[in-house]
Amino acid sequence: MVSERKSLTTALNEILPTIPQDNDRAFVQSLCFGVLRWYWRLDFFLRQLAARPIRDEEIRMLALLGLYQLEYTRVKPHAAVAETVGAARRKSWAKPLLNGILRSHQRERERLLALADADATAVCGYPAWLIEQIRRDWPEDFVAILSQGNLQAPLVLRVNRLKCERARYIELLAQAQITAHASDCVESAVILENPVGVGRLPGFADGWVSVQDAAAQLAAGLLDPRPGQRVLDVCAAPGGKTQHILEICPDVGEVVSLDIAPERVTRIRENLSRAGLTATLLTADAVEPSSWWDGKPFDRILVDAPCSATGVIRRHPDIKLLRQPGDIPQLQSLQRRILEAVWPMLAEGGLLIYSTCSILRQENELQIAAFLENHPEAREIPIDADWGRSMALGRQILVGDEDMDGFYYSRLRK
């Protein structure tokens, strides 16, 4: 997965359908998330236990899977060792190697823990460059940020209040033996005590609810769409924010939902169809408006910009491995080009919301500061709220604040 720069979500979508039993699929998924969440600690253990680096990537991953089971799961140690060794199958040379590594971990665990606790990457479970970046941006909060990023995120729902009130939906969940409570920050958000498959959620197939973190649900309200207005949702897949805009303002004039990838636009279409909602869908590059913009201005624009996704690591631990230091300047450049491309489309007096699921300042308030410096006709509208943290420009939610993902929002008026 890492060598191919493939996301965990993509890899699991390919693998899980080939596993016949639900319990086995859940176990495999849990192992994959767990190994990636604690990869830097497990890799530290492996480097102490292996006499030399394991060049065979499949065997190295098996070793990490075995170490994860021994260190973080309730799988009986003898079973974890036996199943890991057995998974080597035809690579008979690897079986004694794996057995030796896992048995040594059991014998030397206390020594290994002491060594790991003296190593920053092993303690935090993050690559060194990202630890330092977060430390620089958030010197007083970085320990809590890293810790929160290693926790399992809750399953959060957005209730479609065109179809059901939130209090009523929580009652329906209780009737289905699903414990949940309302978010204090977002009036459409419901937080489940334990995750369940969407098939168990009352009314899911009919669009009563969607899966969306509470922080992401803030976007539509900040955009403040009004009846008859024309709205643009940029980088819109999988369509949750487009849906929410239509749910809170069903009389909006038109919502144009744009994404660059055809398969991602298909996801938007499927999600809108499930909710019985309609938008204008475009497959296009936001930075090349001449290929898709009809010249009619928009009253509202939502730019949910491509970013480092450092605010959603608890949901996507593979970000720790896939994201590299050189990616950040490239993402900053793309964010800037998108802002510059869509700003001329905004009507005078119109509102643009810039958002990311990042906690890095250069993608957030520093990006907006640079934009405002080059656009005297743009004015930042402070966000007065009881969620997140007020920044010099915009508002930042850190990972775990009010049990939300890390998100940034800035509101600009032309």
C-alpha cells in the first residue's frame, strides 16, 4: 500500500469483498488500521528485534501485524504467533524468522518498551518531520494533538432535518439498540457511542442520515445559503457538504458541485440520489474555469481545499505514512491556485468559505493572510462561535476538540 502510494481506504475496498465472513472482514480491517496507527512504534520494535532489515515487504508487514497483535489486541499470544508464522505460507525461510521475532518480543517486552519510550517517533507514533511541524505550529497543544490523533474516532451522523428531527432520530437509534447523543456544537450532528454498519442505521437508505464528522457539518451553516442563490461547492466529493447545503436551504436557486475525478463525481451523484436531492454536477479542474464556468456569478462559494489531512489522522492513520514533507508546499500552491481561480466567480457582496481538514498553519490562516494581501476587495468576516479557537484569521478546530476532527474555516466577503 505504502510503496504504491495507495490509501488504506482504497486497499481495503479491494481486499475486504474477497473475505467471505463479516467477522473476518472486521478483524482484518481492525488489524490494518491498528498497524498503521502505531506503525512508527511497531517499526521501532522490529528494528530492535531483527538482526538485519527485512527486505521482503510482505514478510516485514507480517512481522508488524504479529507485533501489533501481541502489543495492542486481546488475541492470545500463542495464536498471534502461530497465525502470523502460518501466513508466510510458501516462504518457508521466513517462518523461523517471524517466530523468532515474535517470541523475542514476548521475552524482551519490558526492555523494548523502555527503549521505545525514549524515542520520539516510537512514543508518539508519528514520523519525526510531522511531530516537529505540529510542535512548531502548536507548541502548547502538540502533545494532546498527537495523542488525540492516535485514538479511534467516533462515528458521527448528520441528520437530514428535512426528513427527521435530531431528537426523534436519537429515539429511533435507541429503539434499534444503538446508543447515541447529540453534539453540543452542531445542531445536525449525532455521535454514536460505538460504531455500527450503515445498514443498521434507521432510514439510512432513504437519506435520513449521512456519515459526516461534526466539524465538517459546520461548513454549510457558515456558508449561510439563502433561497434563490447560486452556490458553488468546489472539491465537493463525496458530496456531504453539497447535501447539507440542500438540506438546510431546499429553496436555494442552484448548487453546482464540482470535482476533478469522474469516480468521485459518481460518489456525489450516488449520495445525492440516496437523499433524494439534486445538484448540478461537474467533472472539471477548479483551477481551469474557462473549461466549465458559464460566466454567471455565484452568491456563495465553498472551497473545501485539498490539504495535508492532518486533522483527520485518527480516521485515516495511513496519512502518517503517505504524506511526505515535500507534499505541503505543493498543496499550498494548489490551494492558492484554486482560491485565485474561483474568486472572480463570486458576486459582489457574496460569501466564500475556505476550509481544510488540516491543522497546519501554512495551509490555513497563513494561506488566507497571503490571499487577503493580494486582494484588497476581499474582507475577512470573523467567525463568532463557541467551537474551535479564534485565530488571527479564521477559526481552527484541533483534533479531538469537542470530539471533532481537526478543521479550519475562514469566511471572506467580496
